[in-house]
Amino acid sequence: MITRRRFIKSTSAAVAAQGLSRRMAPGSHVAVIGAGVFGGWTALSLLRKGARVTLIDAWGPGHSRASSGGETRVIRASYGDQKIYVDMVARALELWRDNERKWGTKLLIPCGSLRLRKDDSYAAVAMPLLRDAGLAPEGLSPDEAQRRFPQINMEGVGWAMYEPDAGYLLARRACAAVYRAFLEEGGSYRAMAVRATDLEDGLPEGLFLSDGTYQLADQYVFACGPWLPELFPETLAGKIRPNRQEVYYFGTPVDEAGFGDDRMPCFLDGVVSPSYYGIPGNEWRGLKIAGGSPDAPSFDPTTGDRRVSPKLVDNARKYMAMRFPKMKGAPLVESKVCQYESSPDENFIVDQHPSASHVWILGGGSGHGFKHGPALGERVAATVLGERPRDPEFSLARFHP
Ligand SMILES: Cc1cc2nc3c(=O)[nH]c(=O)nc-3n(C[C@H](O)[C@H](O)[C@H](O)COP(=O)(O)OP(=O)(O)OC[C@H]3O[C@@H](n4cnc5c(N)ncnc54)[C@H](O)[C@@H]3O)c2cc1C
């Protein structure tokens, strides 16, 4: 007798060999677990493509422990030679703009983004891809960069790249806006946790929920961010590691307007090691600075201690005093401990479970996923519905060449 588990395994193998999943009938039912930026946009995109969608989240869209929580995220298109991400950001910029217009909500603040480098080696790699994607990056000498951004000390900078189309996104508000649109456009939402039962076995009974009921669907997309390795301990062993990150907001001096988003771009500082990045504070919050932790320890997203470390705050202060002299000694006015869910090569994971073709894993944002939300959601929806092949760059198989 062929068991359900063996049947799932054999059909998955046949489908996987073709790179395309089975084309789903219009109106088929997809359950998306996780209402962060990945799951929220995937659910909305599936709905807009005609699927029936149930979105399930234990704590809500963009909640405080989620990787998509907090105030802001950088959106910039420079990704070295990684064309797939450059093209996705170009598409994401269009979709963020289209949808914020549609919803009458400002979510993308186009203050530009400045990448600081020791030399111009990045120019030949990154700039042609940005131009091909219809974006208009500007290479700046240190003197030009200094004239343009006098609030930034260009010490050690050999070359800079300014992206005028870039800026920052309002993170938790964007998740809430996507969720509202999902409900208004006909999606169903369940505030429930999915229990980690039978997930590695292909969900023969459907999803077992925290209220003791089951949720059945034709396809299941698990977009559970840093919680994914707990749910799929066999499949994701060593493939996604939640790790601890700190974010600071420093108060700006009185009468110093140079740190608002009308004059200050987002910045990515690749001159210093470890690198730092930052965002002008949304709604007068102060200057946001993050990064500076290359060997970030593992972190439990449910129970991890979210108090910042005085040593890391001091490190950020030293960096800030060098790069933003007018911010020397500035008070820490807000802070947050968050987590990345990093894959070994820091690329996303979008793939079918190796034993069950109707179970999808979507995650591995690796500290750079937020900006891609709408473009990734659109891509994943088309892949799950069998309209386009899976991207080999995001496959699980890449870890076992
Ligand atoms: C400090 C920090 C700074 C960052 N900066 C940037 C940046 O500047 N630019 C950028 O593009 N990206 C950035 N990122 C990365 C980006 O925010 C993440 O890649 C992205 O938010 C990941 O989204 P997600 O939907 O995969 O995960 P999450 O937002 O964590 O969503 C997962 C959801 O799944 C739910 N869930 C989990 N388990 C279950 C279960 N069993 N049942 C039901 N629901 C469940 C959770 O409640 C959660 O809501 C940053 C991340 C952090 C933490």
C-alpha cells in the first residue's frame, strides 16, 4: 500500500524535476502562515491572482518580536553584482509607490541613500545593473559627497554612490497597511499559532492550530521568518539562523536640521569595520544607527532578552562621533533589539518542502528582505500557483550542490 507520506514524496520528486509546480486551478485555496512583510505581501498577491487565501499569524502583522516590526527599513537597489535583487528592488519600488497611492498612505520616504566606500571598485560592478533596471545612481568623489552632505564627515571615504530613488519604508505600518488591504480585498485572517505537528510529514490532516482545530488548504506557504527553523527542524537545520541585532535612535541637537529626512539620506558605511548603516529618524525620532555586529549571537525570537548591550551602544556612539561630528555625545532616546533570520549565503529561501510539494518555505530575509516585500510576494504567488518556475538562487538545493 502506498502511504500518504510516500505518495507526497514521489509526486514532489517528479514535479521538482521540472522546476515548475503543478498549475493551480483558479480559486484554489492557499494558507499563508506568517503576516510579516514576506507572508503579508504573498497573501495579498495570491488574492489578487484569484486564489482563495487564509492568512494566519500568532501575534499579528509587524508585531514587536517579528523581523518586520519596528519603525523603518532602508530601501536601496545597489546589490553589487546580484542582478536578481536589483531587478526585484526596481519592481518593489514601483509596487510600493502604486499601493501607497491606492491606499492613500505614505509608506516610502524617498530621502535617497548614500553608500560610502574606500574606493570606486564597486562602481563598475553595481552601477551598470542599476542603470539597466531604469535607476539613476550617481558616483561621487569624496569632495563632492562632502559638499552635498556637510553633516557627514567623509573621513576615509574614497568614493560614494548616491541613489536618488532610494529611501526608507515605514516598516510596521506597511505590514498593517498590507493586512488591511488583504482583508478589504476579500482575504480571511486567523489570529492563531500553527503547531509544529506533522509539518515535516506533509500535513496529512492540515494545519493544527492553537485552538485545537485544523485548517485545510490546497497549498501551504510558511513565511514564519525567524521561527521557521523551529517549525522545520530537519529541513532547515543549518539553513536559517536567527541572530541578535540592535538598533539605536540618537537625539539630534537643538536647531540642527541636518539630520532630518529632508536633508539627510539613508547611509551604508562600508568604510568602517564592522560596517554601520542608518536612517534619518522618521517623525523626528532622531538619527537611527544600526549594524556593527558581524558576529551576532543566535537569538530566540520568542523569549530572547531585548535589552541593549551597553558595550554595543558605546561602539555605536564612537562610530557616530567620527562620522557625524555634530552628534558627538548625543543621548540614546530609543532602542530596539531585533533579529535577522540569516541563511548561510544571505540569500532568500523560496522553495517547496523536499517531501511535500504543497508545502512552501519562504524566508531567510537575512537582514535585507523588507524592501523586497511586494516584488517577492508577487514572484512567490506566481511560483506557488505554477505560473513561473522557482528561482534556483532561492532553492534549498543550493545548499547541497
Ligand atoms: C533590525 C533589523 C533591521 C533591518 N533592516 C533592513 C533594511 O534596512 N532593509 C531591508 O530591506 N530589510 C531589513 N531588515 C530585514 C527585514 O526586516 C526582514 O528580512 C523581513 O522583515 C523578514 O520578514 P518575514 O516576513 O520573513 O519575517 P517576520 O516579520 O518575522 O514574520 C514572520 C511572522 O510569522 C509569524 N509566525 C511565526 N511562527 C508562527 C506560527 N507557528 N504560527 C503562526 N504564525 C507564526 C510571526 O508571528 C511573524 O509575524 C532588517 C531586519 C532587522 C531585524
